[in-house]
Amino acid sequence: MKQNITSFILRTVFVLGLPLIFLGSSFKNSPPNPKWEQLFNGKDLNDWQPKIRYHELNDNYANTFRVKDGQIQVRYDGYTQFDETFGHLFYKKSYSYYLIAAEYRFVGDQVKGGPGWAYRNSGIMIHGQDPAAMEKKQDFPNSIEVQLLGGTGNGERPTANLCTPGTQFVLNGKVVKNHCIESSSKTFNGEQWVRVEVLVLGDSTIVHYINGDEVLRYDRPQKDPVGGAEEGELIKGGTISLQSESHPVDFRKVEIINLEKYAKDPAKLAEVVKNLMAEKRIPKQ
């Protein structure tokens, strides 16, 4: 598949880590300083759509997703048994080039019947499919999953891992079809707040950060040909959603910086990203 020049330059800068000077990027004045936009307003879920397995779109079964104390809370007190009733809360808009951030924490106990692997497990789905296109019994949207895990108190369990429902990606120049790969993050036990940031550059590069530290990067997100796609068919953008996977989790902030206006100017995009990631953002406890 042919690659456009923008994607090639972005992979060169962000994947190979070449100095920005090779792009000739230099702002005579101060570089652009894009602002965070709050996807969650702290009051309601009017800008979000729930899609819970076995239920229709916008049926927030058992009040799984709710707002309390200025947080999006994922809860299962209305469930008698989980029965693989996985859910996703979709933001109303799709994005392609952006930096998304969320502050999250795991709380309480897993609901009865939740799978063992889903203990203290949630995620942010990016480059996702339209929820209206999901089948009623579909468990996960086709997407790139930034898997969020909490520690079990026994051994290491990194967060901001990568899972690939209906997708695949390129790592170190090779197509990877593994369902999940681990990041290099440390383990977060207890109910502490953690900040995850994900830099998404269309069909080029994706980078995961935890509390300001880079923990994983890969590129060329693409559809899994097992689902009928052409081998190597790239994913340029898509929906964003938050998971319900059987363990209670809180999201007190979900925010984004839309980088779309820089997408056709790799030099400026690289400079903007460099300045954004120079700041290490750590959540308050």
C-alpha cells in the first residue's frame, strides 16, 4: 500500500526519534499552544452514548455508567451476575490526530461472575468503530485498546498496555497480530489516581504515557484481515470510548487536544507535540 509523505515523515520523527532539526522546524515566534478540551463536563453524560453487550445502543443497562461527585463512575450494583456483559461509553465525536488524557482509579470489588483477567481492568478504546455499527451481542468494538490495569498486590502488572480487538499494528517494523502486549509502566496498587495520556497521529504513530512517562509506542494501526479487511488496511481515525469490564472504576477527567489542524504540516505538528510532551502531568491524589 502506498504511503503518503506526511505519514512517512511522522513515522520518521516519532518512531525513529530523529531530531526535529532534520525537519527544518523553527517558529520565529512562540510555537502554538493548543488548549485542552474537556470531553467530560463533570455533570452529565449528554455527550456520550453507552453500548452494552446484549443491549441496544443508548440503553444504559443497570445504570452502569453514571455521574457522581464530578466523576464518571462505572458500577455494577444493578447486576446479579456479570455474564460477560461488557460495555463501552462512546464520546459523540470521532478523532484522528489528537492527545487524549484521562485520570482513573479502580475501587471496590469486582462484580460476581466477572472473568479473572478483568479484575481491576478497564480501558480507553481509540480508533474505534461507530457504536451504531456494533452487533447487539458484540463484546468489544473493533478498535485499538489502551488497556488500564490495577495491581493485584502480588507481582508486577503494568498499565497502558495495548490490546487489539479487530485490529493489528506495527512494532519495530513488523506487523504484530498478538492480542495484547505489555507496556513498560510500573504497577499501581490500591485506589490511587493514575493519569494516562495517548498521543494519536492518524494512521502513523501512537504513544502511551503514564503520569508523564512514555511507556509504549507503535505505528501503522490497521484492520485485522481476519474480519474481511485488506491486509495492511490502515485506520486513520475513529471513536473514543471508556470500558466497563466488571470491576468498578472512576474517571474524574477525560480531556483532549485536537491536533487535526497540524496534520498536513509535519514540521509544525512535531514542534507542537514536542512542547506538549515536555510537561510532565501527574494527577493529584
